Amino acid sequence: MTITKIGVLGAGSMGGGIAHLAAVKGLEVVLCDVEQRFVDGAITRISGFLDKSVQKQKITVEEKEATLNRITTTTKMEDFASLPLVIEAIFEDIDVKKNAFATLDKICGPETIIASNTSSMSITTLAAATSRPDRVVGMHFFNPPLVMKLVEVIRGYYTSDETVAKVFEASKAMGKTPVEVKRDTPGFIVNRIMMPQFLEAIRIAEEGIASIEDIDTAVKLGLNYPMGPFELMDFTGVEISVHVADYFVSEYHDMKWNSPQLLKNLVRAGRLGKKTGAGWYDYNK
């Protein structure tokens, strides 16, 4: 059966972006977060993006309203009960995600596929919190979901072929190119390749070999990347890099993944509320 309605748990930048994308592509969406202000904030952001598209004459006012009308907001996970696919897009913490999956498992019908938008964490571990490990899968969108073409579809140990096929179909319905990650390994494909680049770029800056600006320029012009590593970390959130690196250390037991001190100091400054903790380019001023 073709999936025409999905649930999205988490209304932050990724969850709101996935909801926006799905609604633009004609899917009905139930968007849920713990407080109404979070889902309201997501709708405000989506409406603002759509207004810009109207101003640029990419869509009509009627198309904007139709897109917004396809999104239902809620603070109750029970509203996911009858949906064929629910995508979790909450904070990148394995215990928080496991609790969410356990709750979704109790609420959702037995045929519901529960997917995680995690960028690195074990799908098998999340599936173990449910009674349906064959229907748990990774569905990793990239930021911003409306623009980035890729979706990594990650198998947990017990994920069924049918589940993978349905998630491939749903990804294509949202205009994305899905790739299959056949083995549940930390970082999957993209982050497994990208994290060493992030960490090495920080070490180059830490050792005084080159400035943050020059490292970004070198990567953009020398490797033809659209963004340098520090620009990309600022865009996605610097603290996420620490969470992912720490997770890699715990899973691989290899200190090559350990966060450089410069990264740890930046995140600590951010937690103290200092302006220098906002991002690499603030830190560098």
C-alpha cells in the first residue's frame, strides 16, 4: 500500500523540515512535539519559507495554503496511532530516542513502520525498545531536508525487506534519492566519512597549521565542497559533532574519534551562554 500520510515526532529544524518537505510533495503530515509552542514555531517557519516561494512566484498563495493544510499539529503521540509511517526526529541522545520508540510501539498499530532520523546511532538498539524490530528502520534525511537529495535508509539487525522497500517508496514520493545501508554501523555512510574530516580539520586549526577561514577556503576550492568543515559544523550545530564523536568512541573503542580539546572548549563555552560558544566563526573573532 502506498504511504500517503506520515507522522513526524519532533518539530525542530529537522522534524519541521521533514514535515515541510512531505507536505509540499502532497503527503498528509501529523507533526508532534512535547509543547504546542514547538509545533507552532515549526509552522511559523514553514509558512515563512512558503511566503518566500510565493514572492518569487515559485508557488501560488493557494498552493501555500494547501501545503499548510496538509500539516496537522499535536502534542499527543496518540495521534500517530493509525499512521503507516512515523519518523522520529528528536534530540540525538540514544536513551531519549529509546524511550520515544518504546512509547510509539505501544501507541501505533502493529503494521506501523517506526523510522529514526538519527545521523549515527544504532537502529538495532532502538528496535530493541519495541516489539516490532522488523518494522524499525533508519531514515536519515540531511539538513535542510527540503533541499538535500539524499536519504540513508538503514537496516537494523531485524529490519525486513518489506520495511526497506516501503521506506524507499516513501523517500522517492518525497522527491529524495534513497541509498541502503545494509549493516547497522555507527555513522552509516555519510557521517562515517565526514566525521574524520571534521576532527582532522579541528586538529589542523588546533595545531596552528592554518586558520579556520583558510581551512574552509582550502576545502571548498581544493575539494570542491559547497561548504568548509567549520561552516558546516556551524550550520548543523557544533554540539552535535561532540555527541557523534563520543558515540563513535563508545561504539568503536578507538580514540581516533575522540573530540579535540578545541571542540570541547567551544561546546563548554556555549553551555555557559558565552557568545564565543555560538559557533566556530564566533570563536575565531
